Amino acid sequence: MYVQLSPHSPVVSIGDENAGCAPASLEYWSSAMPRRRFKQTSPLDQRLTEQAQRLRKEAQGTPPGIERERLIRRARQAETASHMQEWLTSPGLKPPG
């Protein structure tokens, strides 16, 4: 059985102990919590490349195991994202249509 209390309250069911934990809508948070914005000082592909290098260096100093594999995987993901960013911002890329 579902009961709606008001237009701004979440839909709850009987026995739902988490019913009051989440806001009813995103509108509620948009005015209460302003977004923090940051001005990036370097291009995304450069930051991704630097992150990949930092992660690989950190992985070299980590003993073999799950943590080292996780660092290497994150480094590969950052490198792939960097290559994708370079490709997406390249002048030869044409929009579909």
C-alpha cells in the first residue's frame, strides 16, 4: 500500500524505514545547496595523463596483489579517457548528420 503525504514528500510504503531519508525531489536541494564550481588550470587530457602516470608510479611501489591491480586498472582507464578526450576535441572530428 502506497500513501503520498504531499506533493513534496516521498512516496512511502508501510514498513519502509528509509522513507524520510531522501528528499522528495531535486528541486529541494537545488536552492539549499549551491554548486561549487572550479576553474580548471590545465586541459582534461593533460590531467588524465598526469593521473595515469601518478597511478602507475604508485603501483610500482605497491606489492603484487589486489591493490596493485586496482591502481594499474585505474591508470589504464585514465589513459583511455585521455585518448578519447584528444580524439573528441581533434579538429578532424565532424558532428553526425
